[in-house]
Amino acid sequence: MHRIWPWQDRNYRFSWLKMWTLVLLLAPAIRFSYQVSAGEFGTFPLSGMVYWSGVWATVILLFALVVTPVAKIFRWHAIIDVRRMAGVTALVYTMGHAFVFFAFRSWDISLIIKETIARWSPIVAILSTIGLIVLASTSLDAAVRYMGVKRWQWLHNTVYVTATLAIGHVLLVRGVYPEQFVMTGLFLWLMIWRMLDWYRLGTDLKALTLLALGSSLVTALLEATWYWSRRGYEVSGTLRNNFSLMTFDIGIPPIWQVLAFGLVFVFGAICSEIFRNARDARAQQSKA
């Protein structure tokens, strides 16, 4: 039995796609390590390390879910080959996040248990981590052969439950941060897209445009509601901030980040349609 390295395809050949995907997946860890060594997390670094390790773990999980719409909308089916790598990497980042969290609690098991029982966020995180462990441990081809394709596919469809739990953990953490709403908005787009794809609308230009607008609007409403419930800010004021130039001095509001994400796929659908029409036209000319 030959081992397939992360940068190789199934035929043991070097794959530039998998190589650059590996680099992309490792980039957050490299950046994170630099931030730790440079002291960018401040006087109490473990707090910031817990937050950002969790952010990157969730981002990598969302990256794994993005692979399918990219393959279908951009007609780039080769990218499916990196989906497994992204899923396993999401588990690695999640375990790193858990390690930092335990270190932040000084490895005090009694304190960790008490906090877990008292709050929903750690409970949801544990369930999500268990789900990732099950999915990663059965991601090998041997597991497919042992379980059978249908049972294996059913099991790995639970990734949507696992991802929902991960997003729930992000929303339930203490504090309010822009990344919470960006990741929730992206997850909403990904889940609704799968519903559209089920009805064969996954590449429909009108459906993708409405999805981009709708998911960004829900993101803005979620952010405004969250700030109102957590900090007492007026909903209308938070919504207006999305159109304030002063807000852009701090960072790009979540609504625009989610909208930009959705519009990328609208652009992809337009390009795919243009290329398909050009190909059909060449085919008709050749027959003539």
C-alpha cells in the first residue's frame, strides 16, 4: 500500500492544485505562529489566541464546504480533490483551538468541566469536535469500502450538522465580533445554495444574485440584533453604520464581505454561461 502525500493526486503524481491548497491551508497557522512569537496578542496572549485559533478552525471548515459550489458554478471539477484535505485540516485547527483553550484555563479540569456545564458554547463546541473527529477518521478510501458508498455518504452528510454546531459555537462565545457575522453569513449562503442545487438552481444566475443579496441582508440583520441583545445598541443605528465611511476606517462591515462572496459566484456563473455559449457556437460552426 503506497502512501499518498498531501501534494500528490490519486495516481501519486505531483499536483499543483493540491500543493497550493496545502500552502493556503497552512498559511493561517504560519501567520498565527508569527503573531505569537512577535507578541501581537498583547499582555494576555492566550485570550486572543483562543479567539483567533477558533476563527481559523471555522474558516477552514467553511472552505471545505465551499469546494462543491466552486466545482459546479465555475465548472472546475478538479477542485473536488482537495475537499478531503480541507476537512482533515479543519479538525487539526480545531484540536489546536482546544489545546489553546485548555492552556487558557491552566489545564484545570474541574474549572473546564464547570464552565462546560454552565454555558452552551463549550457544549456545542464539544459536539462539533466529535463530529469532525468521526468524519476525519472515516475519510479514507478504506472506510468507503468497509461501510459501503451509501452509508458512508449518509455519514458524511452530517458535516452540515457539524458545521451548524461550529457556527453556533462562534455565535455563543462571550463578546461580539465582526467575524461571527461574516462566518454565519457565509454559512447561510452555503446551506441555501445546497437547497437551490437540490432543485437544480445551483448555477442559475437569478437565483445566485438573489442569494447574494439575501444572505448579506440577513447578515446585517443578525449583526444588528446581536449588538442589540448583547450591548443594547439600537438596531437602526447598527444598520446605518454599514453605510458609514467611518465604519470602513475600522474594517469592511460583514454585510459587504458576505455580499462580495456571493457576487464572486454570480460572476462565475456569468463567465461559465459565456464560455458555454461560445463552445456551443463553435460546435455548431464545425458541424456546418
